[in-house]
Amino acid sequence: MASTSDFRNGLTLEMNNDLLTIVEFQHVKPGKGPAFVRTKLKNLKTGKVISHTFTAGAKIDVARVERRKYQYSYKDDFGYHMLNTETWEDTTIQEDIISAPQFLKEGQEVEILFHADTETPLSCDMPAYVVLEITYAEPGERGNTATNTFKDATVETGATVKVPLFVNEGEKIKVDTRSGEYSERVKG
């Protein structure tokens, strides 16, 4: 058991048979009435963010969660197979808990959040940026635009990314996995 004074961003709570993580919180002491804590909580199963207010000093159940490094191996009918980089143990997870499965390539390092008591995977976080090679892109014509213009390009994982006209097939680009947008061209 913990109380509202133990709140910090990233703390995982067990509430109403759900696992919720604190996205942000604010202690409020109004001039009149008791103090309270206003929070934004993210449901780890659904991804939905809700607002909740706790009275100051309220007792909460803290869930034990662990972040572990894994490496993506392959995908089949059972799901995505991940290899623990420390124990070499194979774990299969479903696509719905991966933050950006369209940018996942073989050998990619990911971080999986596990509920420590039940050993169930809760979420799989990709790195903020991944470097991918463009396998197909229409040739872009320079000089015919006055503004930034983008074209569709297919990367090695099969995903489609909007890239500037000067980026061509065979080049490597850095993609933001949170938004799915082109970030920059990678040299070499």
C-alpha cells in the first residue's frame, strides 16, 4: 500500500481490476476544503487516458511492473516472437500491445513491460526512432514546387511513410515510431 504522497510519473497502480500508470499528477491545496491530487491515468490494457481525483493521503495499491529488453525474432500465426537478451528465453506477444508494429524489423531491440506478479506482457515499446531502408519510392521532380511536398515511400518493413521529394529508393531514413513520420535522411 502507498499513498498519494508517493505519486510520480510512470508509477503503476491497480484500481478497479485494471492496471493504470500515472501520466501526470498535480497536488492541489485549495483555500477552502481538503487537499487533493488531480491525475491523468493511462490504462495499460486499452491505452485510454482518464482523469481521476484522489483525496490527499488516500491509500492506493501499487502494482509491480518490470521493463525488460527483448529482440524481435519473427512473426507467425501465434504472434510476434521476442527473445530476451539476458536469458535467451522466447516470448510470444500479440500485435495489439506493440506501440508501432508496422516499423518492427528483424533484430530490432524493444522494451516489454511485464506485470511482475502474473508475468503477463502489458505493453511493448519501440525506440523513439528507427532507421529503415526505402524499398520503393516514385522518382521526385525537383524544382516544381514552392513549398515542402511529400511523396509516398515503402520501407523495408512494408509500411508506407511520407518523405520529401529528394529522398530516393535505396536510401536509409530515420522514422519517428510515435507518429509514423519521416524525421531525416541517414548518411552511409
